Amino acid sequence: MKKFVYCFGNGEAEGDASQTELLGGKGANLAEMAQIGLPVPPGFTITTECCNQYLNSGGVYPDQLQEEVQAAMIMVEKIMDMKFGDPESPLLVSCRSGGRQSMPGMMETVLNVGLASSTIPGLIKKTGNERFVYDAYRRLIMMYSDVVMEKAEGIEPEDGHGVRAQLDRMLGAVKKARGYESDTDLSTEELKVLCEQFKLRVKETLGSEFPDTPEDQLWGAIGAVFKSWNGKRAKSYRRIENIPDDWGTAVTVQSMVFGNMGDTSGTGVAFTRNPATGENLFYGEWVPNAQGEDVVAGIRTPNPLNNETKNDQNDHLPSLSDAMGADVYGELDNVRDTLEKRYKDMLDIEFTIQDKKLFMLQCRVGKRTGTAALNMAMDMLEEGLIDKNTAIMRVKPLQLNELLHPIVDPEAEKTAVLITKGLPAGPGGAQGRIVFTSEDAVELTKQGRSAILVREETSPEDVEGMRAAKGILTARGGMTSHAALVARGWGKCCIVGAGALEINAKAKKLKVNGKTYVEGDIITLNGSRGLVYEDRIKMMDATKNPRLAAFMQMVDESRTMGVRANADTPEDARQAKEFGAEGIGLFRTEHMFYGANSEAPLFLLRKMILSENQKERESALEDLYPFVKSTIKNTLEEMNGMPVTIRLLDPPLHEFVPHMKDMQVELAKVLDIDLAEVRKRCDALQETNPMMGHRGVRLGITYPEITKMQLKAILESAAELINEGKNPIPEIMVPVTCDVKELNITKIIFDQIYPEVYANHGLKSINIKYGTMVETPRAALLGDKMAETAEFFSFGTNDLTQLTFGFSRDDTGGFMNDYLEKGIIGVDPFQSIDTSGVGELIKIAVERGRATRKDIKIGICGEQGGDPASVRFCYKAGLDYVSCSPFRVPIARLAAAQAAIMEAK
């Protein structure tokens, strides 16, 4: 028969810290602390497996659970020399949740379980402290009615009308009437009266009596904690953190110790090191004469743990060492050292002091900022506490965002006025004046002022303004929308999909939640969290950190998979190298027609697009050639000695046609046609489904002269650089292929130009590869055939995901949240590779491609190349490298190193 209950106490335990999957973090760590002799109140943990069985059965406990709980309770009673439900010497217990991964505040706890009319007199007699007993009773009524009788029963009152809110108001009314500042000011008689009033309000609000037997309270609390696993906030948190729904929570039932027995008692939360900075100082807060909820609920201003960590808010309050004496603080400090040596990590601990006696209620690996994670990892490595691989694993890849981008000061953010929320598409923080057009963003920047470009959504024609703006805010679009993709590539702060915004670009104003903002108003964006604030907020500068450089050097020593960057200009390439890129995995030739100094080449490209015949096109391409060659050559030179994968022109041509009248007029003059004809030709380029239309290799099939110009520019650039003593390594990538015949047709053009170029420059050969971007399911399935011609594959996972799912990546905002909330998919596939569908196509292409060409080089260049989970998948799938935007290169480097370390284990 499966065991559902595991006991701990008196220096012994049936579990340990390795059993978090079964006992949850809380239960496993309590067992561990008990085994190493720390002062842990005895108790028992009901497993996560029992939780799942309970929830799956519609709220029915397993048959043997009652018997196991009864046996475990007898063990606790013997250790405590008290008995649960006994009228003379009553044992009280807490019921706490504990998932295998920390979900702070997301699930429920009930304290003081077992206080009833039958046990209250005995506890008063035993403790000699009537006020304490009724304070504990009023806390039980408040927590139990909220957690067990309301939330667990699925009752959803309007905001402010829940039973807990009502009881809080009743408590507040008494304090206000008496002029009390704190709960501790209430007298025994006032607490007695309040408890009776509380029970009447519970019956009136919820329609049932507050349970008056310890046994009913215990089983009600256990079930409620199990049910809290499926509470709204727990489900939302799991979705954000990608925690599986089937993990379940354990319930730990533990004998109560009391921090609310007077001034010689208290409760607190501490961290073995500062979780914000990583500084090796014991850091925490405590509240005298209180229970655990008082610390986290913000009901009272907490005291500092020690004098070294006092701040302006608590400087006037006594520290634990001053209030309780050196012995109590010294014991807690020794616990800190013991736990760090045992876990070899920074711990978050909860403790209670009952009449100057210390008890440990919880320990878990503490959450920390990116800065703290880095500092702790490097400090512990230097201290000899951990090894190099462990240090590398201690920093989460996405935490590097905090170290690479300017961010909004978290302290200043606490008092800032929030305007709205959106999707965090571009990292860091930005502040500036609202503008509604690309032109205004450019103009404001020229004046030396910062602009925040606010749009319904962006398009390629907005790129100059996007480049000029400090930050971008859109009302529509998802994490792979145009704004998000461009902003991430530039490392620019960006928030997309802020649906509450009502934008009137013509009137140059926006409304949100009844308030109007106009052009010129200052706002601040937190692109890492998707939050928009009024006015300027203090920023934190992310300067170069020598410690980060040392950490990343370690990372690269452990990494076996290459990391490249997606970069479109020599400037981008330079930035990519600074972030540690080992080459360019995606150089998009079309991006030379966006942004700074793009006016002339864009005009010539448009002239070519609107040409009526091949002769006109070739004339326009001849004029365009020097611009294309210059950009390619400068990028190859910047990446000297590193590979640069150059993708041939990919987007549908309609994206480049002019919509503004003055540009159409100018083109009409150059082409010697009237304006109506220009408009007619522009309209003719529009497609029903352009993302699946006339683009990529298909353009080269129809207009080989376009391909010829680009290939010549690449080869000439490489040849000239070789003769200048440089080492260019270009890789030609043909996009949107679905058959090897497309590659072969394009290769014919390459084979014609290649010998001419190297002969003209007196060269015997050029180090160059020819390959394809695998972004259609058919190309993946035909990997063996494609590899007959392709010397490398690069997976374009944005389009491969789009074509596999049949989702338009720019239009998923209307339904993606529903799919995530209903569990249809676990994560947005445009952010992280869908391993079961898209991932299978990748693995098929890798296997079949290498069966044909053993040395074929394979990488990924879609947006997911900077996603840690996707990087891990790519490592396991056997890819040679990943490529991502420059600002995500360090993230990919760290994720690749961690993948190698995990695989070795």
C-alpha cells in the first residue's frame, strides 16, 4: 500500500531534502532540519501524491489516510507531551502547503488548528496567559473562515466583501474606537468579545457555523490546503513560472509554537545572505509578540534582524539581538551557518521564538535578484562552498537581463503611479516623452530629448522612429510582433499588447482607465515586467561588471555548443561581439533598408520592386549593388575570422512599397510613369497571405537577377577582404525553401558567379558555405534530400512554428492567453520551442540531414534561440549552435553551459 504520511521530529525523520517531489519543499526541508538536530517542532507531511489523488477524486481522501494521520499524530503527541483535542493539555497544529518548487504566497496556511470551546480552558490553564489564547483563537477564526470555509468552497465574493475582509474591518473598528495602534493593544476581554462577534459574522456571511471540534478543523484545513493548489493565484503563478499542474502540493501538519505569547516571543523571516545584493550578511525581519502572518501581511512594521542591516524605515526599532539577547540571536546565527554548509546555498528561513526559545519552521532555497545570484555564486565559489559547475548553475539565464540593461529602481517603483500593463517584450527600463509617430520620435531625439513611441502596433515604416525612441509601447501585438522582434534585437525597452490603451494618433493623445495623456507627457516603461508608469522614475545603471566578465569566462569554459547573434549592421555585429557572440547566425540583408542612412538604398529597392521588366530591374539593382556590398563587406570585416550567415532577401516585396504620397510621386518621376501607375503597381504586389506568398527563395526563382546581385555582393566582399589580409567567413543562406530543387536552381547562379569572382581577384578559392533556412515543415521532413545540396541548416523557428501550428504569430494575442489558461498548450510556442511538434520536426531534419551529410553544420536563428528552455532543447537535439539577438547572447551562452553540465550529470 502506498505511504501517504511521513513523520519528523525529535532529531529523526522519515524523509530528507532529496524528496521534494513527494514531500514538497517545506516537508522535505523540515525533515532534513530535524535530522541534523535543529529545533524543529514535530509534525508530519501528507504527500503530493495524496493531493493529486484527493483532487482527482473530487475531494475524497484515500482510504488509509485517516489511519496514517492518526498514527502520525500520536508520535507528535508523545514528543510534545500534549494531545490533540485534549481538554487538559491540548496540542494545537498548523496546516501548511508545500509544493516541490517555491510558490510564495500562492497557496494557503491555517494556524492554531485545534482551538475550540473544549480546549480553550485547558490551554489557558496550561499557559497561564488568557490573552494569548484568545488572540490565537481570533486568528484561527479569521484564517479558517477565509481559507477553508470560503476559498476552498469556491465562494468568490466581490472585492472587499470576502469574510476575511469583513473580519479585518471589525478588528480595525475596535482598534479605531479604542485609539489602539496595534493588534497587541487589545485586551483579553476585547478579544473574547471579538471572537464571538467573528463567529456570528462567519455564520451570517457563509451560512454555516465555525467548526467547534479540533478533528473537524484538522480535516477541513488539510482539504483546503490541497484545494489551494487549484486556486486562481496558484494557477496563474504556475503558468508564469511554467510549473506543471500535476505536481500537486504536500500538506505539512506541525505542532504549533507561539510567537504571540508576549514580549519574550516573536516570529520572523530571514535570509542567510542579502537576497537583493548578495552581500554576505545575515538579513531579515522579525515582529515581537506575533505569529507568522504578521510578518508577511504588512500589518506591522517589522524589526530588523540585526544592527548591521538596519535601514531608514526600521532604524528606530530594536533588532533581534538587542531585544532577545545575544543567546537567542547567536543560536539563530549558528542555524544560518549550519544550513548554508548543509545546503551550500542561500536559504530563506522562517522561525518562531516562544518565551526566548528558538524554533525553526521552514527553510528553502531563497529567491534572489540577478545581481545577488551572481555575487552569491562567485562568493561561494571563492569560499570553497561550491564548485565551478555549481556556481554556473546558480544564476538563471534570464537573470542576466538585470545585469545587462538599465532597469527601473525597484524601490522607486513601489511608490510610482501605474498607468497600465502589457507584455514585457524588450528588457530594461526607459523613460521619455510620449510621441505617436515615427517622425516625431526622430525629431524629438534630434532635439536631445528622449521619446517613447506609442503606437497601435508598429510596421517596418516605423523603424527609424523605433530606433530613435528610448522605448516603444504598443496597444496590440504579441511577444513576436514586429515591435517585439525589432526591440529585442536592439536591446531596446519595449512593451506590447497593452490593450487598455485607447490611442488617437491624429489627436496626439491616449486614454487609459479614464485618464488622458497627450504628446509630450513623460512616462516610464519597465520592459522587463511590462509595466507603464507616470512621470520619470529613478533608474539603475547597468554598467560593465568585472565579476560578470569572470563569471561568463567560466561559462564559456563549460560550454560546448556555439552561440552566435542575429545582427543586421556592422554596429549590431560590434555589439554582438561585445556580448560574446562567436559569429553571426542571421544577417538579414533586408534590414539595410531600415533605420539610419537607409533612405537611398530603400528608394532604389522600391525602384527595383516597381520596375515593369527585367531591364528596368537590372538597372535598379546595379544602382543598389554598392549599398548592399558595402553593408555586407563592413559586417564581414567587423566579424573577421568568425562565420557570418547571410540570408538572401526574405520578406514579401509589398512590405517595402511606399504608402506616402511624396515618395510615390518621386518614384513616378524616376520611372517616368504617372502617379496612378505607381499606385497600381503597389496594389498589384498585395497578397492574400503574404507570409506564405511570394517571398524568400520564390523571389529568386521568379527574378533570378535579384539573387545574382546579392551573391555577387557577398562574394566580391569576401574576395576584397581576403586580398586586404582579412579572414571573412561568409555563409549563404537561402530562405523559405521546401524542396532541394529550389536550392539547386539558386546554386546554379552561385556556381556561375563564384569562379568569376575568385579568378578576377587572383584567388584559388573562398572559404564559403552554401545552405538553407529550414522554416517549412516540408523542408524539415526532407532533411536528407535538402542536405544533398545544403552544407548547413539553420532553423527559422518563428516561421516553422507558424506553419506547424497554423498560427499567425502577429495575431495570437486574441486567443493565446485562452490556450494557456485552459492548458491546451503549456507555453507560448513563439517564445519557447514547442518540443512535441516543432521540436520533432527539428530532430527529424537533424537525423535525416546528417544521414546524408555527416559534417553538416546545424543551428537555429529564430527568436527562441535566446530562450533558455529552447537552448537546452537545441543542445539535446545535437545542434552545433544557437543564434539570437545580441542582448540575449549572454543568456544563450549561460543556458548552453548549463545544458552541458546537466547532460554530464
